[in-house]
Amino acid sequence: MAELITHRGSSTCRICDCRELESILDLGAQPLPAEYGRTPEEVMDVFPLHMRVCPECGLGQLGEYVLPERIFHQDYPYLSSASATWVEHARKYAASMQKMLELGDDSLVLELASNDGYLLSAFQRLGVPVLGVEPADNVATISRDAGIPTLTKFFGAQTALDILATHGHPRLIVANNVFAHIPDMHDFTEGLAILADDQTVITIENPSFIQLLRRTLFDTIYHEHYSYLTAHSVKEVACAHGLDLVHVDQLTTHGGSNRYWLSRSGEIDETVNATLQAELDAGLFDPEVWNAFSRKASNAIEDLRSWFNDRSAAGDVVAGYGAAHKGNTFLNAVGEASRTLAYVVDASAEKQGRFLPGSQVPVLPPEQLPSANPTDVLILPWNIAPELAHQIKNLTPNARIWIAQPNMQQL
């Protein structure tokens, strides 16, 4: 039985300390999504994957059973640059921010959880000085080798003080898809506050918890994501550290994301109140919405289980495309039926030759997709399905292509 490290996310809200968290969805005990096996027989450690919501600030959250040092280890397999769609998203963001903030050679862009430098390289090409903070040593090394100055550290108040002493106040701080990965959100936010002067703009981009509930995107629940953000919860934690939520952008990435803008001195615009109201209207604090999400998630899991069993009974050969964390959550929720996957292909060299955690399906390079003549290919990272479907059609033109989210469908 895994033991809690702290009570944050299980019995106490990690933002507002509410002690009345409501259970939404229990996905059972699952392995860490980034711990890929080296053999098909390797037995993986498993930890509870139980989503709860705070009825006070609207933060979705998981309990803490694993230290970040284990999750974001020196052999972390996820590389952001593996997705052309995501790299293009980053390029557009960099161009927009460079123009809007008039960033030049005297401006510093700091990215937290900078991964392999995919975003900072776009700013660098625009002539803007950059600095990355990336805790996974193997990924930080890739970034440094590409010419991106990168610190191999976890970010918090102490790291912020160190950066401030050496580099001063950044003009822009970027935290894309990292705020949800932080067990101690107050220490992280205090670090943002330390680095922010009146000219600093902070953008935090993360999937919307409201969209997760409305579209039943339960497969984005995994151990790396300690928290599931709303404008209500981001506003709460920002204000606790002297920062204001001043603007919210609505994005299509990851099935529906928000980009939250924080600053010390900016004027709060109409997008903030509009987003807060939209969350209320969508039922963020409504138990009926939470219960409907749970029912729909259970139905989606059963649908994929039945689909695997039907394909197996028909003698079909099913391969997967994309060894994504969300896919691991889905496959492990499905259970034994997911082992009918012949293999999964993925562009990340960090994953190739390994085995998916839990289901133990082998991971091969994309060019090996045709190797077993699959009749069907299931795209696991459905958020970039158009990009991957194009590649699948080139590699296995006769195979049927499927996604299982937001429902089981053939493309």
C-alpha cells in the first residue's frame, strides 16, 4: 500500500487548505506514466490515481504518493519537440509575445520546465536572450547541447532567489504545462513573485479543468499532474503571493487549455471575469457535473475495452501510435484487454525499445508501424490526431485509424 507523502490533494486542498475535498473519479492503482519498462516482464510500482476537487477554490487534484525527483528523473522520456504541432504552437507564441512586449536583446525570457528547449529556441531565433529551468537531467542536457542556457533544478522560491541574483528580473516568465506538475504550488508561486517586478509578465498555460469535466478527458489524469487548473484556483494562489490574474486566453491545445497572465501591476481585463463566470456556468462547483463526468469516464473505459476485445475476436491486428502519458492512463484503466495491442510507435528515441508502464506493450520507432501489417491503428495522443493520422496513412495506407477520446471513432 502506497503511503501519502503529504495530505495535499487527498484530504487537504493544496491551494486553499479546504479539508472537504470531493471525490470525482478513482482510476485505481496505476504505474507512473513515464516509468517505461526495460523488459516485458518488469513489475512496476503502482500508486493510487484518485481525482478530487476542492469545493471552495475549484482546484482538481491528486494525492501525493511520489516525490517529483522520482517522476522527473534523469531518464525522463518526454520530449516536447517530438510533436511538430506543439513546436508550431510554441513558435507562434514566441512571435506573438516578442511583438507584443517588444522583446529585444536586453530582455530575458525565462521558461520553467523548459524541456528540450523547443520554445526557448524560437525566442532565441528572434534575438531574445533566454534561460531555461528543467529538472530532468537528460532533457536539460539535450537543451544545453542545442545552445539553450538551462539550469537543471526544480523551481521554487530558493531557485528564484538564485536566478534573481545572477540574471535580474525577467521580462517574460513562461510556465507552459508545468504549474499542474507542482506539489507545492505556494512555493512555486512565491518563486514567480520573487522574480516579478512591475514590468514582468508571467504566462501559465495548462489544460482547463472545466474542459476536462465537460469533454470527459479523464485520460489527462496521471501522477505527474498533481493539479487541474481553473481560473478560480489560479486567481486564488496568485493573490496569495501579491500577483494578479490579469488576462485569460482560450486555447484549443490539449482538448481545451487556458493561458493565464499574471503580473504585479497590470490592469485586470474583461477576460478574467468572463472566464470566472463561464466556469460557474459550466458547473465547476456542481456535484451533478462531477457525477456525470465519473459516469461518462467509466463508459469510455468500457467502450475501449469492448473495442479491443472485438478486434481480438475478429483476428485483427491493432497497433498504437504515440506512447503518450494520457494513453498510459487509458490503457491501464482498461486493463488486460489493452495487452492485445501488438506494439505502439513513437517518435521519441527516449521511449523506443522500452515497454509501456502497466500494459507492457513494446514501443517501436514510427517507421516500424507496418511491421505486423496492422488492420487498425489507435492514436493515443488524440490531441494531435490530425498530425499523426497523416503519418499513419503514409506508413500503413490500408489500416483503419481510430481515436478513443472524446469517444471511440474512426477517422
